Amino acid sequence: VRQSLMMPKSPPLFVLLDMKRPRLDLLQKYVDLGVLPDPIALGGRDAVDKKLLQLPEEDRPSGLQKWNEWGAPKGAPGQSPWHPKKMEHELLGWMMAMHMMDALDVALEDMEHDVDWRSKILVREQQQNESAEVFLPPPVTDVSQTGAASILHGTALELDGAKWHMNHISCRTSFLPNISGYLTSIVESGVTKNKEDMLQSRDDSLFKEGWVMDVGKLERDTKLKVLKYGGLGYIDMKTALYGIPSSGTLKVWLPYEGRARKNSIKPDDHADASKYFNAIILCEVNEKRGDNECNMMSDLAFRVGDAAVSKSSVSRVKDVASYLKKDICIRVEIPEEAKISFKNGQTNGFGVAVEVTVTGAGVSRENGACSISHVIWENQ
């Protein structure tokens, strides 16, 4: 919720596909505070009167007929009990459409009674773009022990604890689909060039040339099954950079995207990186693997801003991003000796270099290579 409130076009159209009471209460608190206008919570099956589903098929409303049928052929992947079936998807669409229709009615009424509605919208957008820092209320939940508190919730102002501010959070991901911010855009070196289709298995020799953009076995097998049924509309894919000891060092360069850049502040060459970057979060791909898979905490070594990162400066991010009860992200602190740099000799943008090397001798493709699918950093 707090991240959405910091987006350029804030306040956002916030849609929650859930009806669990704690999450509804959380949304309600932000609404009551006046910072999140008109969020939507859609329940799908939770919005349906169960008595209607007990009626004979022909006596039900048309939108509830064939309620237990999938839209895909029998045996297609994804037909799990927690996934919405075809008519539940249709119901969600109808509820969203009716909400939008109500909003259009209000907009039309404003347009009919206010001839200056266009100019007022432009003025409001200009004020948002030129406004000073956005302040948020104190967070509702406590994430102080996660290792990512400032990224998730921001920090309180020193002179006014009732006001919180958030630094700009940058992210690059290898997951598809990707509109902007693809992981390879920050890669400097250490990645094997490979133009084969992502669903083709990678040869072991590629991993001796560098880190490899690949997908896990389960992900590949699932996508191949989906293709047998015409794709089923799936466009997502959990791609990631995979590395083993022979892959060498992966080097990425994180551009500074914080307030100093907006104010056209240019730092001195080799200024301390900790002045502009707070912390770096690296996440591995979420996939089911064995007990001997790569451990990001113990099997990876890091350098940030040309300074080595000690083992004590790498920690697990707790209870924020997990898969099958396994936390999949780590926090890498910025060493005091770390320095900023300018990309390829440029002088109009600066950042910090991050180097990742697989040091665990037992890491292998068979047991589960090290992987990086998301890189997140907090700009000071």
C-alpha cells in the first residue's frame, strides 16, 4: 500500500483480490487516514451467496451456471482448487466493470456542471509533479525485524514522528512480462550470451562462460505443458540469472535514482556510496528445489563500490518474500569503503557497482545453482 502511494500517478487505483479480514482492515485504516481514496476489494467466490450455488444448474442465475467448470481443457496445468475457474473470473470482471461505470457516471456529472474541468485536472497534475516530498502516516504493521523496514515502510521524521517519508526504491527484475526495468539493463559483465529459446535446455558448457539467463526445470516443464493447450493466455515466466562456481563474477551497475538526481546534484568522483545508497536487496527465483541447493547467505561473495562485503553485512530478509516457507531475499549492506562510479566514463549519471561470485564449492546445476531474479535498492 505504501509503495503504491509513492508512485508518480498517486493516488493509485488500488485493487485487492482478497477478502481476508486483516487485509481489508489494513485498507480501511489507510482510507480512514485520508491517504488512500476508493480502493477496491474483490472477492470472487466470497461475493457469491452459497445458497445460490446449491440450486439446480438450470435455476441458478446465468453468471453462476457452470460454476465448477474450467475454461481450459481437462488436464491442463493450473487447475488447482485455489485458482479461480472461468465463471469466477467473469464475475470478477463484471464487478470491476460496474465499479468503473459508477466512476464514469460521477465524472460525466462533473463535466456537465463544470466547464473548467480540463484545466483543473491539469493544474492538479502539475501541483503533484511540483509538490515537495510526500509524507505518509505511521505504518499500521510492524516490520522492524524483517531487515527491510525502511524499504517497506520508510522512516519517521526526526522532528515529527507522526510523519513518515520514503526514499525512492529502484528495482530491476528478470521475470516476464516486463514493461520496464529489465534485469539485464544493469548488467555490466559476466553473463553468457545465448539466443536460444528460453524453453530450450541450456548446455552445461554455457555456465563455464558466465552466468546464464534460464528457467528452472519445473518452470520449463510447466510452460511446455501449457503450450500443448495453446498457451492458455499465460505470458508470465520466472526467468533468472543462474550461476555456479565456474561461472565467474557477475557485475551489475545500479544507477542512482533518488532525490539528488532530481535536484541535479552531481557528487564528487569516488564519493562514498553510503551517502546515496542505503541497502541492496537481492532475491533468488521462487522455485521448488532440494535441500542441497545454493544458499545465498553462505555460497555467494559480494563486492559493492569496489569494496568487499563481509559475511556479517549480509542478512536474510525475513517474512517478506518467501516461497514454500523459505525466505528468498537477502540484504547486502553498503560498506563504508564503497565508492560511487560513473558508467563507462559518463559524467551525467552515477551509481554503484555490485559484483556477485559463487564461492560455495558444492553448488551445482544438479543440486540447484545460485540465482538472481530481482535486484532492489534504496536511494538516499
